Amino acid sequence: MVTRSQTHALKPPSTPLNDEKPIEFTIANSKSIGTPKLSKRTDYTRWRLLDEAGRQTWHYLEDDEDAKEWPQSTADKYFLNLPIGLPDLPTPKTPLDSVKNCLEFYQHLQLPPGNWACEYGGPMFLLPGVVISWYVTETPIPDYIATEMKNYIFARAHPEDGGWGLHIEAESSVFGTGMNYTALRILGVSEEHPVMIKARATLHKMGGAKCGPHWMKFWLSVLGVCQWEIVNPIPAELWLLPDWFPIAPWRWWIHTRMVLLGSSFIYTKRWTCRETPLIRQLRQELFTEPYESIDWAGNRNTIYKIDNYHPKSWLLNIVNWLLVNIWLRFLRPDWLVKRAEDWAWKLIQMEDKNTDYSDLAPVNMPMNFVACYIREGPDSYSVKRHRERMADYLWVKDEGMLVNGTNGVQCWDTAFTIQAVMDAGLAEDPKWRPMLNRALEFLEDQQMREDVDDQAMCYRQQRKGGWAFSNKVQGYAVSDCISEALKAVLLLQRTPGYPKLIEDQRIYDAIDTLLTYQHAWSGGCASYEPARAGEWLELLNGAEVFGRIMVEYDYPECTTAVVTALSLFSRCYPDYRAADIKQFKAKAVGYIRNAQFPNGGWYGSWGICFTYAAMFALESLASIGEYYENSQHSRKGCDFLISKQRADGGWSESYRSCETMTYIEHPSGSQVVMTAWAIIGLMEAEYPHRAPIEKGLKLIMSRQQPNGEWLQEAIEGVFNKSCMISYPNYKFIFPMKALGMYAKKYGDNPLL
């Protein structure tokens, strides 16, 4: 959260370094807190996005001179849905005409460091966690922040019942409705507001807050709206389990164990913020019965049916019963609790240090923030730095302010953008060279040059030479992020006219790290780190709202990214670890074959869903010479895609596919992004019939706007099977890639 003051200067990107009067900001002081003063909306012409070497923060300029000194960029206006004044372009006749029109538009969204930014929203439980953490740490919420957060939550209320779901396209749930209702009350919305009355009625129909899932009960207990007895046990002693123990937390998936870390510290303290009139009011508003009569312990496992996507297993119920009734009540010694708290705190400190307090994501970050407040107090550096870093997750758009799923998509989208231009054969066009040079400079700057401190102690994966999804400060390398960035760098650095910014040894470092992501038993590749336990650990999944969260898995998307990066690398550097790479690729493509469903599809874990995975899987097979004509797996994959093409030439897949693991069409019809994914997969596989491909490309071109952009359609991304997340730049990147590939393959002729 940023307000104007005279203490901490941040220069706008357009201001020269020698300007005499920089625009200055500071983080709000924590000494006093009151209810924010809400207005209908803020003046959107006063918002500015600042990108400092990949750190993206929004700033509201209340002073007229500041606003004049730092004018809005085209990107700012686009994100806020303000008029951008870009001209209409000639109607494209050929695929490359369409690509060039898109680039004419998309180039204006590139930020000064060279990256592209966008909203990364969708989940509806992130903003409430942040707001609750502000409230319990007595962090003032500026009026303009509160106003726009209120607007976003209002905009995403279910049009029929007024509740909120797990994500923006989901049906209303207790989790979404209860958490967002609570956030709105903290932000200053009256309980008598019509939106609140409608939402409260829906919440009560679902049984009230006592029917919420584990994470909701945790946050409401921190807030003091629930009592800690309603929360299933998460004692910090879990972190004292020896590393060899089958369920030791270091074996859990990185996001789950980082959430466990902060939440277990707070749970073990049974810490609750000071009681306020608002908390007392929420105790009356969120439940269907008097607060004083609620059986807290008896409702630990009371979960509304929609929230109970992944019901707790019989094993977890037994473990929880033993922890509550035996361990916590009779056996738990104080000295062990102290030791566990201290060790959990040490791990929190290492996470904060290794990410400069931005932490892995906006789920564990607010928890670590609260833990620092408890342990070190409101005036500590750790608390102040967390307050500052929270701004990295906030995003403003025309609907209001949301909380992104990470601190951005900087490296990911920039790498894909470079590849899309390369696929269209436009990298040597002088018109696009400055844009691509800046993108290359950004990726060079964002490569991680060393492993984290105390890597083994804090259970972190090797990362030297890698790239993160967002930026190097966040610092978590991901297999496909490394791969896509490496491909972009290799392709561009070997194109005439571009500098070699990343020398060979740094390329070798990336390869050395990539080769650590493969699972020996399957050949597939994980995301953040190789799996440290088997899928059986899902028996201990207590989150209820998500699936596949306890351990890493094999992913066709990640596996393909690594395979194709290794293939490109071997063409450029044929002698470096050649035998290791050959063996790796053989096992990886073997996994791709084995992961294919009987109907020819592959399940996607990071995009929706079978369409997304098929694009990657078919690229994997093509990278080793398996195509439609000579590979049963490629042929089945293409036939699967063709069977899903709609009469208008497009493809359309609903997020329900991710939940059910069966292909389900989106009710709104064909989607530009999914159509591009399908066409890319077909062309990678050398599908012999051009008519379906051309029909899909015509649909894509028909949706392009006169200024070169495509409009946002349905949500594109997913994680943990049940939660969807937005990738707005996909509507530029993948249509350009599909159109460019076609032009390069078949010639840039008009599609009649």
C-alpha cells in the first residue's frame, strides 16, 4: 500500500535519473488504524504501474503535480480500460498481417525493463487473506485501496445469488462467500448494504461460516470470529519430524508446505488479534446460530458440499482425532512446543530472506506477515518489509483492485512473446528488433545466478541458472519457466543482429538445473522440484477445496518444455552432457506416451485443459520425430483434437474439464486461446489436412479487433484441479504463434 510522503523515493519509469524533484511514496504507518472511507470509485487517471527491474507495483497519485510529472502510459490505460487512442489498422488479409497488427498493439504493453505484465487473478480467496492480515496487524488500509478492493469484490459477486466462489467462474461456496463478505466488512462496507444482505442470505443458506473449509476456519480464528477449536490441528511439531519420516513436511509440494509453515506457527500460538466491535459484529453476521452456542470442536469437519471438492480421507480423520484427543491434550510437552515454534520461525525467516519478504505466493505471504507480527512486533523490520512487499501482489483493473496469484508473470509471458515473434519469422524485421532486444535484456537480468542460502536446511531445490515464473527476487525456479526462457534466449541470441548477453557457462548452469527435474520412475518432469513422496500422501490433504496439492506430479506441459529446451540446446551445444540429455529425453517422451488417455487426450494441470496439454504433448513427440504419419500417439492426439473442433472452426473447453478430468465444452462457445492451442498442436504434429487448421485460423482472425488486439474471453489457467487463474496475455501470444507458424509452414497467403 503506498501513500504520498517525503521519505522513500520511487522514480516513475519515464523520469530521467537527474530530475530534481522525484515523485516520493512511503508505506502507511501502522500506529493507528480506522475504518477506511469508501467512495464509489477512484479516479482511474491517477493510477500508475511502476516496474522496477520486474517488481511491479501500482501507485495512486493524489497530488495534481505528481500526476502531471508522471503521465499514464498506454499500458496503464489499457490495464485500467481507459481509452488508449491507438489507431485502427488495415484489415489483415493474411496470417502475418494479423500477427503484425497484433504486434502493433502489443508492443505498447511492454514495460520499460522489457517485460510484459498483466492481471494474474481468478482465485477469490487471495484478497480476503491479505485484507485479514492487514486488519490483525493493525495496518491502515488507504481509502483508495479499500475503495477499489470493494469494487472488485462487488464486480465478481455471483449474478444470481450474490455469493462468491473459489474462483471467478465458480458457483458460490462458503469459502468464497464467507471470506469475501468478511473482507468487505473490514474494508468498510456496511452490513446493511444490499450486496451484503444478499451475500449473507446465500451464506446462511449454505450453513454459515462453520461450514467453511480448513483455510477459512484458520483465517477466521486468527481474526477471532471463530474459536481455534474449529480448526483441524496443524501443530508446529510436524516440522520436527525427521527427514526420513514418510510424511515429513519437506516432502510436501512447495506451496502446501509453505502454507503449513506459517499457519502451523500461528496455530501453535493459538494467536488471535485483539477484539474489536467489528469482530463482535461478524460473529453475529457469519453464522446461522448464536455465536455463544456454537459447538466449535464438533464442527471441525462440517464442510458445505460445494467446498468439499476433496473430502478428507479416513486416514486423515484418524490422524486429526489422535492429535486433538491424545497428543494435544495429554502428551504434548511444553519444551517440544517451544522447540517446534523456534524451528518453524527459523524456516519462516529463511523463506523471508530468500525472497526479500515477498515469499512464494500471496497465500503464505500474509501468514508469514502475521507470524512476524506475533514474534517480532509491529515496529520490526520484518513487519515493515512485509507491508511494503504486499504491494507486489496488488493489481488494478477496470473492475477494481485484486490480488494476483503470484507477484506477476514477467518471465513467463516475456519468454513466450519472444518465441511467438520468432515463430512468425519476424525477429529480423528492424521494426521489432528494439522490442525484442529489451525483452532479451530483461531475461538476461532475471536469470538467477546462484542457489539460495542454506539451500539444504530450508529444503529448497537447486536454481542456479534458472528463471522464475515472475522475477528473480521471488526466486523460485520452475522447470517450464527455465525451459521457455532458455529457448527464447537461445533463439534470439543466435539470430543475426542480436547480442549474446548470456554467455555459455550461464547456459550450462540452466541445463544443469533443468536436468534435476525428472522423475526417475516415470520420466516425467515436475514443476518446482522433483516429487519427494508418492501420491499416497494425498491421503493427508486437508484443504478440502483442492486436489493434487500434497506432492509434485508429472506434467505433460513441464515435461514438454524441458524436452524442447534440451533439444534446442543440443543443436546449439551438441557436446555438453550429450549422453545425459539423450537419456533424459528418451525417458521424458516415454512418459508423454504413457500419460496419454485412451481417447487420445492428455490432462493439463496448468491450463484448461486437454486442449492445453495436447499442444505440449504433440510438440514433445514432434521434437523426436514422431508425427501424425508415423506415430500412433501423435495420430491419436490429433484425432482427439479434431473430434472437439466446433462447427465455427474453434475449440472451447470449460474449467469443468479440470475438475472432472473429462473434456467439457465451455457454455460461451469457441475461445480464441484454446483454438490457437489446438492449431499449434496440430501443426506441430504435421497434421496432413489443412482445412481444419485454416478454419480455426479464420475464426481467430475474425475475432481480432481493428486496433490489432483480441478481447478477453473465458479464463485460461488452472492449478490444483479446482481453481482457475487468468493469463490475459495468452490472447495475444498464442494466436500470434499459431498464425505465424502457419505462415512459415504453408506460406503467407490469404485465408479464403
